[in-house]
Amino acid sequence: MRDVNVFLKGFRRFQHHYFDRNPELFDRLFAEGQRPRALMVACCDSRCDPGVLTDSEPGDMFVVRNVANLVPPHIQATAYAGTTSAIAFAICNLGVEHVIVMGHARCGGIRALMENRPPACDEELLIAKWLEIAADARLRVLKELPGKSQETQARACEQASILKSLENLMSFPWISRRVNEGKLALHGWYFDMENGALLQYDSDAGEFRATDMHIEGCADHSGESLQPQRLIEPGNLS
């Protein structure tokens, strides 16, 4: 068993090198509370820390993390209240102006969804049930990319599931109302871990585009160029 004290040592470094050097920041956060500008729904994958990836300070971003960065639809909100209650708190109580759904490459949850193996035990059943939220994304990828490599299909599903979560967000009346009133904006991001690139969904083009325009695109591990996926545009959902 690996030693957990490495994290206690890390906290000590945080105290000395960050907390003690930023007294005004933490005094303000303690006295005034949090006023994050954005909510990020991210994967709980240990390789994709939202704060590290965005170089954010404490108080900048309200973060919800779960397997495969999924958002359930409004009709299932109470069944998955751990996620939906946090989303409601960020939007309705904290007043965030942006919601970002950030997926990533080599997502174990999405790859399990694509494999679609029958659960062999109770814990696998829990994961499989949760991943059903993105079942439509899997079916769409299989329909639009038949015969493509497993890697290409997995990458496409990682991105399609982001759009599915954006679609599900719009199924909440209090979210769609704020979006339509211009008080809330939804964003789909994809972290290409292999290349250290961040892609944003462009609803006009119907594809994920690199934030660094010098990066023309992204190739899967087989070297096959990924084709843009023109899927549901969240802003046009009913």
C-alpha cells in the first residue's frame, strides 16, 4: 500500500508556499464567501484536474466531478442528485454565468461505455447504470463511424458525450431560461491529453476546434485523422 503521507507533505507545502503568501485572497474568500464565475462539470479522472488545467485560483471555479463528466437529463434529476444538486447550487445560488462540460482523451468511463460489456458484479452495475446517461452518444458514434478503429470511435464518443451533457443541461427549465435570456452560457471543452491541447465545441461549425489555432486538429493513436463530428447543437434544443 502506498503511503498517504505524501499528501500531508503536499498540504504543508501549500501552507508555506501558497496560503501564507496569499493572505488577502484567503481573507477575502473567508469573509465574503465564494463568487465563482463558472461551473465546470469534469471527469473524476486523476489525470485531469480542472484547477491545474485552467491555472485557476481558489474561488474562480465551482467544480463538479463524476465518471465521464456526465450530466443527467431533467427527467432523471432526483435519481442523480449528487450531480444535479451541485449544478443547481452553482447556477441558482452562486449565480455562475458559464457552465463548462469538459471531457478528455482516454476516458475510462467512455471506453467502458463503448465496450458495453455486461456487468460482472455489483460495482460494475453501478458504473454501467451511470454510463447509460451517454448511451445515445455511443449509438450515434456506432451509426456515423461504422468500421472505424476502436480508438477513433472512443475519441468520437468522448466528444459526443460532452454534447449529450450539454443537451441534458438544456432540458432543465431554469437552465434553458437563463440561456435564452442571455444570463448563462454553456460550453463544451475537450482536453487532448496526449498533445496537451484544449478543444472547444463550435456550434456554428458543428465541431470541436483547438483553442490554439496553430493546432490544425488531433490524430488518434493509430495516426488516423479525426473527422469533425456534427452532432446536436445545444443552443437549438427544444
